[in-house]
Amino acid sequence: MIPAVLMWLSILTLAWTLLLFPLILMIRARLRPRSFVTADLTPSIGMVIAAHNEEGSLPAKLDNLAGVDYPTGRLEIVIASDGSTDGTVETARRTAGREGLPVRVLDLGRVGKAAALEAAIADTTGEVLVFTDANSMLRADALRKLVAPFADPEVGGVAGNQVYLEGDRGTEGEQTFWNLERRLKQAESDAGNTISATGALYAIRRRLFTGVPEGVTDDFAVSTGVIEQGWRLVFAPEAVAFESPAHEPAAEFGRKRRIMTRGLRGVLLRRRLLNPLRHGFYSVQLWTHKVLRRLLVIPALMAMLTAPLVSYGTWLFVPVIAAECGFVTAAVLGHLLSSRPVGRIRPVAACAYLALVNAAALLAVWDVIRGHRVTVWTPHRSPELR
């Protein structure tokens, strides 16, 4: 009796999170869309970048920003070096001078990303704060598209569109899941609010900035703070920031664990947003996307352990065992043969990526339980960016 109950609860949780809720979200966005006004605006922008040992990324980043279509007099850029031990500060100053960009560089000690971002923001005056990463390359019209929704008086924040570069071998699994994530983000925005922004590119009205808490995902905390104050957070698909996925499985695993540890702590910080009586459908989105999805490894493992016990002796036993063995086999092949054609087949790569994410999630849950806080970070870049 107990194994059957656990199995069906696990299966229902998996079905809701992976199938039913995305379907409901898409239908709701189609039947009850909530549009917003856009216009060709050029508000003053304070762009902030927190950098730790980004000597290899900043020349390309600053060269990219020099080509962005936005009035120079309306844009200020502040790079806060968080205790960099390489040539980050010198490289940023030299490259900015050569490109003629309005860049200021803060040479800080190892204070952590939250404190670095707050120092950078304090050094800006723009009415709109734009956050971006050192390795994110903006499309020429990205800033114009990013600020256009601020023409709507209800919009307090705008999430940009992080796009992974095509053709990177060994990253098919992550690209497959991110493409799905992008469709969900668009549906969330169409239905009212996208859940949160990603650090590649997003913006908020300056007056809505309330600080960057330590030990949480800063882009989640800052962007959801807009919703907590009663404003809308929308998605701008044409505000594109290009990134390369992580090529090294070990580096990607560590990054996912760090992100999910900080992300779960971020949800605890914004737990008031989980109350559907106050925040309606957004709370359902937040519960499903940022809680259930990050904890999906628990019902997944429970289903794998209990399904054979419940189905043993019935016709269901063979397909259940076959499905479980198939997933495990595909995940192992995807990791061991990621550089070969069989490891880059989309279903195989997706299984490998899903296994990696769920293993990282399990450790992230343990990190939160034991009170572990991640306040400093060391970026892992693709070989060409090092």
C-alpha cells in the first residue's frame, strides 16, 4: 500500500511539473493574455558588471558594447572587480579607453558578487539599471529592445533573452532544455509575469532596487523584488544576449550546484511570493518552476525505487524496468561519449543533461539543509575565453 501511494504521488508530481503545468501555462497565455505597451525609449542607463578574473572575457565584452546601438550620452558602464587576481582591472581600463566607452572600473577586494554589484550600482546615476555578465555578448539592438517595455507604467523590470550559440559540440542537452525554457518564459510573460530574469541581461527601474542579498542568486532576488513591490516583470525576446554553454561537465556540474543552492535560498528569501492568495497565478508558477522543478530529483528517485515493487508480477513490470534502464543507459552514454556522434544525439544528450542537473539539485538541497552559503564565485569559461 505505502509503495503504491508513494509511487503515484511521485508520478503525479512529475506529470504536473513536466507536462500538465507547461500545458496549462501555454493555454492560459493564449486565452488570457496580458499585453504591455512598448515604445522606442532611450532612458539613461546605468549598466553594471561584476567581474572576477575576467581578463579573457572583458576585451570581447567591451568591444561588443562599443557596437551596441544606444546613445552614448545616455549610457554609463561600471565594472566592479571582485578581488580579481589577474589583469581584469588593467584590461578593462585599457580596452574601455581604446573603445571610447563611458566605463568606470572599481578595483574592490574579494567582497562577493552581491557587494560588488551594490558598489557598482552606487556608482551609477541612470534611471534604469541594466545587469549583464562579462561573457554575455549583446545583439546590437539589445538595449533598445530591453528598455522598450518601460513605456508601460505597470512594468518595473524586463528580462532579456539569453541565447546559447549554435554549433557547440557537447552542449546539445543544455541547448535543448534552454530552448524549452525560453518558450515557457515567453508564456509566463504573456500570462502576466515571467518568473525571474537571468544574469545574462535584464533591467529594472532604479527606484525599485532594494539591494542584493548575499548567498542567493542575485538575478532572481533583484528581478523578483520588482514583483514583490507590485510591478510587472516581462520578457523581451528581442533583447538578445549570446552565451556559450559550459563545455566541461565538471565545471557545469559545479555551476549548476552553485546556482541551485543560491536559487533555493532565493526562494526562501522571497517566500511571500509563494502565497497564491496575494500573488495569484504567479505563486503557482513560482512553486512549480523554482521549487518543484528544483526538487524533482526526489519524486524521480522515489518513482524509480517504488515502481518496480508495485508493478512486479504484472504486465507493467517489463516496460517500467525497460524505461528506467533506458534512461540510465542514455545518461551514461551521453556523459561518456559526449564528444562522439552518439553522445550528441538529442535524446541521449537530454538524458545526460537531466541526470547532471538532478544530481546537482540533490547536492544543492543538502547545501541548503546544512546552511551552506555561496557568496563568492569563480567563473568557468570556454577554452576560447580563457
